[in-house]
Amino acid sequence: MEGADQLLLAGVNDSHLTALSRLADCRVILRGDELILSGPPEAVEEVVPVAKRMVRQARLHEPLDVGDVERYYREATDGQGPSEFDASSDEAEEVSVTLPQAGKLIQPKSEGQRRYLDAMQNNDVTVGIGPAGTGKTYLAVAKAVAALHRKRVRKIILTRPAVEAGEELGFLPGDIREKVDPYLRPLYDALGDMMPREEMQRAIEEETVEIAPLAYMRGRTLSDAFLILDEAQNATTAQMKMFLTRLGLNSQVVITGDKTQIDLSHPGASGLIEIEELLRGIDGIEFVYLSETDVVRHRLVKEIIRAYRDQDDDGGPS
């Protein structure tokens, strides 16, 4: 346990250790530089890989909360833990994203996330498809910021379709920026978690980082850039073609979307659905599918996604 942040490992008032003890039905004690597990052999065996993940996270000074502890335990006991994916493995470390300016080391927390990061590492165009909470946008922004810091690209462009979900843009208060900013807020939030605030503001002012609605991409050719199209399920087929053909020399594209949340008036017109068949098999383009097993938000998000999926499989509400 040498080098681990003990406060981060234990949590406020030992909340992380208490949660692990409650879940595994065994004693979990932090004594000096030792994390002691005691109880029935089968309970201790279950909790060992979870404890290892917690210790590694504390060594890396990564944020850890009770929700993470609960998720690590569920993954281990559901057969999705270290037997299939271990966030502390050399394979996971190979696809981690280091952001020294923000003091972060971002690692995949599931097998799906590992495949997604690996795809972005090895392809010019990556399409990440899956439900909310699977880290599609967060990991893509992390890759973009890392590429900018390493000077592999000169510019980051984050874009989303500004779909009118029940409200007409023209009738919303404010100027055009105030009208579209609510659609782009999740991108600002993800970026703000990867860059110190002053650096982020300076990058936006200098247009090293551009956050704009998808319509603003028309007519441009973007070289030496990392482009992210978020919420791509709401891009029309024409918009998707326009976006993909913006790709210039030494540029990389990541497209993220959730096919269960299409807000277009005609869902069949989604450009994301079209490119699944149209672009599959092209060298340099990879599709990665994430599922509820890759959700890293509150545990209930996974259950909510599963409930909606089951309802769809049953033909909708009665």
C-alpha cells in the first residue's frame, strides 16, 4: 500500500472502508500502511480485487467515492470485475490518458471504456455508441485535451446539434449565444474537468478550443484538429455528411451518440444510424458499442437504462 493517499482510500470518516465492509460482510481496517481484510474466506476472496482497485486509485490520487466502491464490488461479484477487466492491469494502463496540467490520470473503468480509448488511440475516426453515463463524451474530451497538450493537434472543436426539443430557438430569450449555450453546456463541463479554469478560458478566447453548434461547421476544412461530435443521434444525414467531410490533414474525429435518445421529428433520418451501415468496414474508422455494464454514474442509472430497454423489448408501455 506504499504511496497510497490514506485519506482518499479510507474516505471521510472511513466511509469507503465502511461501505466495503457492509457490502462484503467482512471487516476492513486501515492500520498504518496496511489494509486488513478479515472474515469468511469467500467474502475476503470477493473483496480483495476491489481493495486492490481502491488502493491503486489512491496511489494515483484519483477521486474516489462510495459510489465507486459500490460499483467496483458489483462488477467483481457480477463477473465483470478483474476476471474480465481490471482497471489496475497493464492493459488498462496502456490506454490511460494523462493530463498533468489538471493533475489527472484518467483510466478506463470497464472493458467497454478500454476498447473505446483503444479505438481513439488507433483510428482517425471513432464512433462511440451507448447509453448515458458510459463516459463517451468525457473520455473523448480527455483524449482531445491530451492531444492538444502534446501538440499533436493545434485545435479542439467540440460540437453538438442544437435540436429544438419542445422549444423553438427563436422564442427563447437572449442573443444567439445565450440561445445555444444550454445545448453545449455538457461540453463546457467536460472540458472544465480536464483543464484549469484559467487555461480553459484562455483557450476559448484564443480559439484554440472552439465549442459551437454543428451548423457552424459548414463550409470549413479543419486540419491539425481534434473534432468531437456529441449527441450525434440528433444530427441529420446531411449534417453528418457535412461534419465528416470537414476532416482535414492530421485531424481526428470522435462521434458519440445514444440511439435510444433521438430527438429528431423523424428518427429514421438520424445520421448516426445511417453511418453504422454506410461506413462500417472502412479502414481507419472503428465503431465501439457501450452498454449499461459500462455506466459509471450513480448505480440507479444502470437500472433505469435496463428498465427502459426491457420496456422497449416488450413493445413499449401498455
